[in-house]
Amino acid sequence: MKGTISTDQELSYGALLDRVKKLELDKQKLEQENNSQYRIIVNLERKMAKLDEVTQQRDWLLDEMTKKISDLSRFRTDLFRAERLSTIGEMSARLAHDMRNPLAIIKNTIELVKLKHSSKIPNDLMNMFRVIDNASSRIVFQLDEVLNFVRSSPLECDEYSLSEILDSAICKIVVPDQIHIHLPQNDVILFCDTEKIEAVFTNLLMNAVQAMENSGEITVRFSQIDDVVTFEVEDSGPGIQKNLLDKIFEPLFTTKSRGTGLGLPTVKTIIQQHRGTIRVTNKPTVFSVFIPKKLEA
């Protein structure tokens, strides 16, 4: 009986060892499978990271392509607009030049008639002459805007008095009786192209006159700090709408029914030719021009 029990115990112990070994083998196999799965997961994570990187690169490339396409589209639009403006500019320049001479004859004829027969001309006819003269001056001014914008002539500079240039500009515009211009008490000598700077004053003054609707005050100031000459034109008008401040120097942009939209772009171009800058502030509206006293070669 004891021998039988011993044999049974040995069998049970052997079976237990076999089971333990089997469990060990199962454990090793499971660990191997886990390790294999872990490696698979690690590889998947690496591939996912690489995929994310590729996706980010793709998105970046798409963004860049979208920007390039947008830039190209804008460039084509700008090029088309520039070509169109160039064609319009050439036609406008010819037309403006051809129209300017007959208008000058009309103005000079009216002045001559008024000068020779002023005592014989009735008041109502004199008023009609004044209306014709003012209308002619306005048309000549707009034609000059077109010509000044289209022409890209080089500067012909010398030293000039800003006060004299300003006086000459005022003589070329029609200033209503209800508008008073405060002139600077000082003078500044500037090395510049006198005709172009006169066009700057003319445009800024006309812009101020039109902004005030025939009633108000314009103040012109001169100053010089170190080697920079500054002149400012301020008006007492209602100011410029905030959303329009960035657009006023764009060609053909105007808020006036009678404007060409070329006056302020012409001003900016002339100032840049003189290596200067122009700035506008609002309420009150002040156009400030900064030009180096001497242009460097």
C-alpha cells in the first residue's frame, strides 16, 4: 500500500513538474509574443510618427502652393492692371495735352476781354466769365493731374525758396472766398525740382479745398530739423474715414465725384523721387512731407 502511494505521489509530482514546465514554456511563448507585439506596436508608432511628419510636410506644401497660386493670381491681376493703366495713361496723356491748349486759349481770351472791356461788361456777363474761368481752371488742373501722373521725367533740381513755390501753386488753383489759407511766416530753401514740388503743393491744397466744401481754413507750415525739410498742409475739414486712410495714395482711388484719383498718387511719386516720405494724420487732416535738404547722388 505504501509503495502504491509512493508511486502515485511520484506520478503526481512528475505531472506537476510537467505542468510547471508547460506553464514555463507557455510563459516564455507569451513573453515572446508580447515582445513581438511590443515591437510591432513600436514599429507602428514610429510609422505613425513618420506618417504625421509626412502629413505635416504635405500640409505645409499645400499651404505654400496655395500661397504661390494666390501670389501668382495677384501678380497676373496687377500685371494686367499695370498694362491697362499704361495704355490708358498713354491715351490720357495725348488727350490731356491736346485739350490743354484750347482750354488755355479760352482762359486767356476771357482774361483779355475782361482786361480790355471791364468797364463795359455787365455784371451778369462778368459772373458768367468767372464761372467759365473757374471751370476751365478746374479742367486744366485735372488734366495736369493726368499728365503729372503719366509722365516720369527725371528731376531737374536746384535750390529754391519753398515760399515762392507755394505762392506759384496758390496762383494756379481756385480758392473760394470762404476759405482762408494761413501761410508760413518763415521760409526754407530746398534743393528740388521746382515744377514737381509746385505740383505737390497744388494737389495738396486742392485736396484740402475740396475736403472742406468751400468753407474753412488751410494752414501751411515749413520747418527744418538737421538736414530734413518738412512742410505740412492742414485743413479744418471733417477728416478722412479711417477705413480709407490706407487707400488714398492708390491710383484712381477717389471719394470725390469730380476727382481723377491721380492727385495724391502723383504727390507720393514726386516725394519718393526726392528721396522723401509723406505721412497723413486724421482729425485734423494733416499731410506731412519730409524731404532731405540735399539729394545725395
